[in-house]
Amino acid sequence: MARPLRLVIDLRWMIPGTAGGLENVAWCFLERLFSAREFADITLIVPGELVRRLRMIAPAHIRLTSRDSFQWDMSWLLQRIGVRQARDCDRDIFDIAYAMNGRIHPDLMSTPTVVMMADLQHFVLPQLFDLAEQQDRAQASIEAARCARLLLTISDFSRSEIARILKIPSDQVLVAHLAPDAVFERENDRSAEEAIVARYGLSDTPYCLLPAQLWQHKNHSAVISALEIILAQGGDAPLLICTGADSGSFAERLKADTAKSPVAAHVRFLGRVPREDQPALYAGARALVFCSLYEGFGMPVVEAMAMGCPVIAANSSALPEVAGGAAILVSGDDPTAIAAAIRQVSTDDALRARLIVEGLRRVAQFSWQRHFEDVIAALWRADGRGTPDLQMRSTVPGKFSLPVLGTSLSARLSESIYPKLRRELLMHIRRLRKSFYGARDRG
């Protein structure tokens, strides 16, 4: 009988509230992973903040280790000074790694890796990043393309962009489409939705929804200009409800400019909205207006469709692919076209009804189960194996199950049996790391 694949999934970047939509993708993937019956020897590297939470729901056969554990820092140090690690702990020896955040961590460089690369916005729109961030992202992408066994991405559009820009064969880039979060799959509770909409002061108020962080490429300015055009032509401009993180210099400028606009009273910035409130805001909207200039996928499109909300989207990047003919597509650079689409979907009930039906049909083609299976198939292909026989449980295990910790000193220290010693060792190792990388960069 063949030995089970030894898989490590690197989630050490998954610090709650810092990774944007990628964090939600990871949770949806983990939900399926935890629902699957044992099919591999799996280790998750996670932030220390998540260890306790994940132990409550992870099956016993999935091991957890912290990104800031003594074990991983000592592993890194031993590699740097050329000491071969003892092989009494199988979880330090992997057949394949999965890096979901587009980067291969230095301590996994020697492990064959499949890298998820959502998009290459930093190459296409470099002006949206400061120089240091753009260069860091570009270097990470180039390194991943050079070192990864396979690349995964989230749309056919991104696949073609990755192959073109990074100059790699397209058959080395596989696609695993995303899907709406489970919160958008639940049965609609009309009274609960109405109560949430009322809490935001939107009952009986026509509004369009733009759920996106206040970043330049999300193109809020064009949609606000479209409202100005509607108002200037004597039309009834709906409210524009903007949700998403609203901090940063560009966000402050956008809000200040909007406050001076003729449509200031028609635009509301709600900031971050709790995930559980978002379905109701979609359901109550006349339309989603999502004219982003660049998207690797465009999650708001499928979220809106799942909630029966008509979609107006830009006709560029991955948005036409994801919309699949079930949306009104306009140029994101043309506020006049956006204004016409908003008027059309606001006044033509037959059009709205058709878009809702077509949207529901389209979103049914996306599922997290399919995403999970596509990722697993890519991992097994990268290791030269056939696709495993995945058997799913009906629910995610809810029992409290401790991971297999092993008996090494490093594992016991990672459980903070000797917290003071551990802290001192971690500080020393991290100083060595900083010194090492500084010397390497200077060289």
C-alpha cells in the first residue's frame, strides 16, 4: 500500500483581519478540508492566534503548528547553520506544500510547492502601490513562478495573465474558481434581512451597493461620477452604499472629494460591515455596481447573484468571465455608461427579474467543494500521483481534538512548558534571522 502523501499547508500569514478576501478563501477551504475523511498526512502552519480556535474544529488526524512556534524557528536556525534535522518528527518532512498567499516561505524552499497566485495587479497597475511594496510583490511572484512545482489561480483571465507576464507555460497554471461564502448559501429569512436593512436606515430607500475597500482600482470615483450625471440629467439618483475598509490616504481623499460633490447626500460610506449583515444588504439593493478596473476574480459578483441582486460590472479583467453573461457589463472608464446602466436596472423591472434569474443560474456553477477538489487534484498532480478518493462528512467536526504533538523537546517547548526560556530563544533566533537576511540582501 502506497504511503499517504505528506502535505503541509502554509497559513502562517492568516492573522485575523489582516489578509482581506484571502482570509475568507482560506476559511472556506479549511471548512472542506475538515469535512473530508482522512486522505493524507496533513500539517497546517498557522498563526499563534488561531491555534486554539482551530483545535476546537480540526479533526485529530490534522496536525497544527504555530508560525511562531519554537519548533519552526529552531528548524530554520538548524538549516541555516547546516545541521541536518533529526528525522523523529515526520511533520518536518513533507512531500508537497501548498502556499495560498502567493509566496513560498524560506523554510519551505526545499519542499516541492504549489502556489496560489490570485492575480498580478502589482505588474499591471504598479502605480497603485508604493515602490517598496510593488517590488516586494513582484519579487515574490517571480520567485514563486521559478520555484513552484505548479501554480494555481482563480480565473482563466488570471491564468492567461500569469502565463503572459511571468513567461511560463500555461499548462503549469491551473484554475480553481472561487465561490460565495457559506453565509450567502443559507435560506433567505426575509424578516431578518429587512431588520438588518432597517438597522442601516435603508428601509424603503432605493440604493445600489458597492462592497469594496476604498482602494483606487476599485473605481468608486467613476460610480460617484455616474450618480452626478444622473442627477444633472434630472433623474432620481439612488443611494450608493459603500462598504469595506475606509482608511488610508486615498480613502480619505475620496471621502473628502465626495463630501464636496453634488451627490454627497447620495453616497454613504459604512466602513467594514459584519459578514453576517452583508447578505441582507445585497438582497435589499437595486443592483450591485462593481466597476473595478482590475480583478483576479470579483467575489462581489457571485455574492450578489447568490442573493438575487442584479449585477452591473466592468467589462474588463476577470469580471466578464465570472459574470458569464448574467450581468450588465460597462466600461469602468465611462461614467456615462455606468449611469445608463444604473438607470436601466433601476427602472426596468423585467430586466431586473431576468438578471436575477440568470444570476442565480450562473452562481450555481461555482462551489467551494469544487474549489477544494481542484486544489487537491493540483497538489496530487504536483507530486505525480493520481487524484485521491475524497469522501466528505456531512458536517465539519465540532469535537475538541488535540493535534499529534510528538515527543521532541522543541514540541514540548512550543506548548510553552518553559515560556521564559522559549521567549529568550525566540528573540535570539529572530535576531539571527534578521542578521542573516540583512547580510544576504547586502550581498
